[in-house]
Amino acid sequence: MCGIIGYLGYREAYPILINGLKKLEYRGYDSSGIAIFYENGYSLYKSKGKVHELKKKISSYKIKGTTGIGHTRWATHGIPDDINAHPHVSNSNELILIHNGIIENYHAIKIILLKNGFTFKSKTDTEVLVNLIEYIQKKNKLSLEEAVRISLNEIVGAYSIAIVEKSHPERIVIAKLGSPLALGINEREFFIASDPIPFLDYTKNAIYLKDGEMAILRKDQELDLRKIVDNHKLSPIIKELQINLKEIEKGEYKYFMLKEIYEQPKTILDTLRGRLLIKNGLICINGIESNKDIFINAKSITIVACGTSWHASLIGEYLLEELARIPVEVEYASEFRYRNPIIEKKDIVIVISQSGETADTLSALNLAKTKGAFVFGICNVVGSSIARNVDAGAYTHAGPEIGVASTKAFTAQITVLVLLALKIGKYRLAITESRYNYLCQELGSIPEKVNRTLKIDEESIKKISKVYHNVNNFLYLGRGINFPVALEGALKLKEISYIHAEGYPAAEMKHGPIALIDENMPVVIIATKKGCYEKIIGNIQEIKARKGKIIAIVNEGDIQVSMLADYVIKVPNISEELSPLVTVIPLQLLAYQIAFIRGENVDQPRNLAKSVTVE
Ligand code: M6R
């Protein structure tokens, strides 16, 4: 987490940094800070809270300088306050550093530095790193870049950093391992950022630094790219970024999350584009086609992910088992990597991640690769670390997702998983021709059905939100492929409205959670016609008998459940296999409306960040 930014060139750095930090705030918003350099000196400003707090604090100052670095923080070591905010300064006041990531061996290094007379103001691992660089530089009389390189070879952990030496403001040294770092390049200027969005107004020519690379940026000089391990000089490959700036604006919407919810008919269409060719009965996914034999011969598949992507993985399990008849295990990335999983050569591991930067998922991917697995990635962010490191994969093409609560990425992930399951099912002759063709037709109708879902019950969702926005608990129930949707609905509510919510398989309720039900407990239950409908009616009766309040997601034309429920939200009829693509929509809207009525900052919920680049 954390966002870093930097500028070196001929323009005033301050507006570039402060506006850029705003765009990186989704990565963390506990505190922020900037350092702007001038001949033999610098101005350093930090503030607890969001970037606008920092801006407010320094709005009356004249901040001049054409070199600068900035940071927006998601706290790991030390509470969010001004002292722990970045940039951090070395003991001699010569070196100024920003950092995204975690230095795992910082404690051992700190002890050595303390023994050598260093002192520390903050509780951060970053202050240890900047002083380690100073210690190595002074002891060995090295250039900044060589001191950085040698120091980073002593580091265990993850980082993207930018560092400036006070007496040499014409140079910034940057480096990356594990955390993302993009470098925008124009004539006579460089832009540094955790993702390229902050510098798109200035340049689309960029490189993404790879793990283990560092660069020395000098005013009016060519980029100097090197390997951290041995200082080997590299030839940079500069690419033109294909990002549409409109996609990262809120437009008429109050929050990005709402915009992203309403974008789903289009984003699902984008995911299907060029892949689902209904007329020819074809599904085209290069990453599967070029590895056809691996998928045909697969004995099992393991899917690894975190958060919402983990919920999509559970839906993938259902789809792959049902349509391709392959046994699937779904694992939390953070658990997978610490328990010596049984993965053999050529086993298939699928990793799913919106950001493509989630530290646990990235580590799980690396572990799977060291065990010889064939790793297939489903990512949204093009060129992200996970996307670059897999053997093959499919992008979700949902466009930039800015709201911390994932919505359109989730439906795009499910869409890719449906395509995958159908394609592999056909290869393995596990699905009949008629079922395959029918599901392809149904899949083609999804964008229109999602569009309808968004319109059908807007008003009832607002009404339900008004009634229940003040409760302390919610229960979400679903069965079969809609059980993960119940988990996702509960997660959405928790993360943006701070109401405690739990998702359960509907039938499991009687093994414990039923004890929670009384007249104050709203229960959201997914009761679509094709998914164990009769059994779900039984579950609803059990809740009603204990005076619980039922909010039911039903199909258009439903009668039975609608008669029992306190509130109903209708979704279009669709095959059970594809139903999560419509049933999740009202749950996203319900979470949004409740958080909105409670006055929460929907896009930036407390304690969270969009990409979790720490383990
Ligand atoms: O970028 P990823 O899909 O790897 O992120 C995984 C989770 O951190 C993410 O889904 C998180 O749970 C979201 N805040 C959910 O809305």
C-alpha cells in the first residue's frame, strides 16, 4: 500500500506532486507528505490524514523547486501521525526518502545503526532504511546510487523507493522490489509514481520498473537503468501507455464506487469482447488455447486469491467443477504460501487479482512457480506484477477500478471464469454441445440483464437502506453458486458502512448463526428460482419463525418467496451458473446506499487501501 510520487525536470514540482498524491490516495490515506528541493536545501511538509489536510496546511506557503518527492501512507509501522508520515530524513539531514512496502529485517538493522550512534524519531522501517543508506554511504565514501544499491542488497522485504540527496537536487535514485513503480519519461523530465495515472496529463511514455531494478534520474540526462544485485546496466524499453483519462474521472457520480457499479453492463461487455463469438459457437482465450494440453490433462486446479477476488475464485470452483468436471481447491493466498501446499510439476494454479499487486497473491504465485506449477493469471491491471509473472493469463478488461470496494472487477472476474470453464469443459468433452451453446447465448445476454438489474429496483434498495442503515448486524445467505455472492454482499457492507455482516450458506444457518436471529436482525437471502428454491423457502420460514426480517433477492415473476419476505429485490431470470453476475448487483447497491446514508466516505473506507502490497 502507500502511494509514492516524484518529479525531476523544469516545471514547478509542487502542483504535480500534490495533484498526483490525490490520485494515489486510493493506495492509503492515513497521512501524506512532500519534500521539494532547491539549491542546497529542501522544504519538507507532512500531515496526518488525507492529502487535502496537507494541502490546507501549506496552502499559504510559496513552495518553489523543480525536484520533489511525495507520499501518501497506509500505516504499517507506527501510528498515522505527522512524525511517522513520509518523507523520512537521515540523521545528517542529507538524505530524504519515500518508500512503499515493508523492510522485514528493519529491527536487526536498527540495532546495528543504534550501536553506531544513529537516532530515530519515528517508528517506521523507512527511517531505518534511509539511515542505513547514509551509514553505508559515509562509511565507504560512496555515491548515493552506489550506497542505495549496496543497502538494498542487505534488505529483506518489499519496496519501491525514491531518494534525493540534499546537496544534489539534480538527481533522484529510485528502486523497486515487490511494490509497483512506474516511470514517466518526457524530454528533460521524469515522473515517478506507484501507478502512471498521476503523470498521464504530462506523458504517456513510461516504463514499469521490474523487481530488482533501480534507476538514476538526472536533470537533462538519459535514464540510467541498472540491476540492484550487480549494477549491470540495462536498456530501458519505453512503452506508450494506452489509458483513457475519462475512465478515471467520477463524471456525474458522487463516488467512484457508484460509477463502477453502474459501469458493469459495459465492463462485462468489454470482458467478453473478442472472446465470446456466439455466432460461431466459439470462445477464444489465447492463454488457454496455447496451453490446451495442460488444461485437457489437468487432474485438479488450485485457485489462489484474497478478498473479493477470493469470492470470485469460489464461484470459479463451482463453474470449473460443474462445466469442466475438474476438481478445484480455492485457497486464501496468505494461507497457501505458509503451509507447504501439495503442488506438483505441471499442476495448474490460477491466481486472481484486480490490482495484480496484492503481496500475498504475488508470493503465492512465486511459491507455485518454484514448485513447477503452470500458473494462469486473471488480472485487471495491465502490466501489473502478477500479470507479468504468470505463465499465461487473461485480463478482465474492466478498466481502472478506483473505489476501494471492488465491484466491476468482481463481475469481470466471474465473466472470465465462465469463459474459462466453458472453454475447458469443451476441450475435455465434459459439457454437452447443447448446454455449451445455451450458456454461450445466456452469457451474451448478461450485459443487458445487468443493465436491467441496475434499473429494476433502485427505489426499493433506497427504501430498504433507509430502514436498516442504523442496525448493528446483517446476515447474508445464499446456496450453491450464490453462497460466495452472500459472502461478497457481507464484505461490501462491512468495508464501507462498518456494519458487522456475515455471509453463510443458507442451510448452515441452523448450525449456529440462527442463534443471532431476532426481530432486529435483517437477513439478506438470495432466493433465485433455480438454486435449491424449495430448500431456501424452508430456511426463510426458519428465520421468520424467529421474527428475523427477510430481504429476498428473487427472480422477476417470483411469487412464493415474495409472499414470505419483508422486502423483495427482483433480478432477471438467468441460468443458475451465471446468476452471480446479476444477484451481486443489488448487494453492491445496498451496501453503497447504506454507507451513503450513514455519511461514510464510500470510496475511501477507514483502515483500508485499494492494493494491499504488504503481507
Ligand atoms: O487487487 P486484488 O484483487 O488482489 O485485491 C484483493 C483484496 O484486497 C480486495 O478484493 C479487497 O478485499 C477489496 N477491498 C474488496 O472490496
